[in-house]
Amino acid sequence: MSKTTFPTKILAETSVIVALSIILKDVLPPIYHLPQGGSVTIAGLVPLVWFALRRGFRYSLFAGFIYGLVHMMLGGYVINPVQGLLDYPLAFAALGLSGLFRKYPLVGVGVGITGRFIFSFLSGIFFFTSVTLEGALASASYNGTYLIGEFAISAIVIYLIVKRNLIDIYL
């Protein structure tokens, strides 16, 4: 098997993870939705983080990128191609950073969501506010508002998954 291809099992699992994330994040109503986008969902990021902790950085970058594209196609708000790339595929691919912290899953949750925050923060500065201190503060507070909630929910659910030894179920 070539090291540049993805095994069929990984691609199948990626499809299931992306579908589960779509259901939890895009189909079910959010707990809280901000007026210009962004929401606190019912564990919408957990499947992607769980996949990162199961399969590692490389495969989870791919899964997050694919989810970001699908999420964008299901009603994303894109005003510029670079903004669309920052807010969707790159932001969700950043959740793959969780895979670097398999031994410390809660740290992984924090790092992955921080990675997502950074891409959304940059998009906010360059496309929705301004490249000033006020713009940076506005982008940080706006994106932080919903990502702190997403972190709290994701951390609790991942903690429960780890506590019950379900990270590697059916591997």
C-alpha cells in the first residue's frame, strides 16, 4: 500500500464522521446561534475531534477539510474565496490538531478548537471588521463567544468517551 493513499477503512470512517458532524452541526437546531454566523451546537465538533484522536493528525486534517467544504455548500456565507477557505475548510481542518494530543485528549480538544478559532479570527479581521486593534478585539470576542461554548460541550463529551474507553472502539 502506498503511503500517499488513504486506506478504504479510513475513507469509510471519514464519510461516517463527516455525515455525523453534518447531522449534529447543520441539521439539528443549535443551542445558540449568533446573528452573523457561528453557533453553539449539540456536540457538533465532537465527531471530528473524536476522529482526530482515533486516527491522528493526517487523516483528521482531511476529514475536517471535507466537512468544511460540505458545511460551506450547505449554506455557508462566503464573500471572498479566501474568506471562504479560512472560515470553512481550513478552520475545520484545524480541528485535526487534536490528533497530535492522543495521550492528552482534553488538551487536544483545546488545541483543535483554538486552531479553528485562529482561522475564524483571521477571517473576521480581514473580511468582517478591520485590521486594527478594535477589529481584532471584535473578531476575537465574536468568534470566542460561540467557540468557548463549543469547547465546553466538546470537552465534556470527549471526556466521557475517554472515560468509557470508546476512543478506539471497533478498530
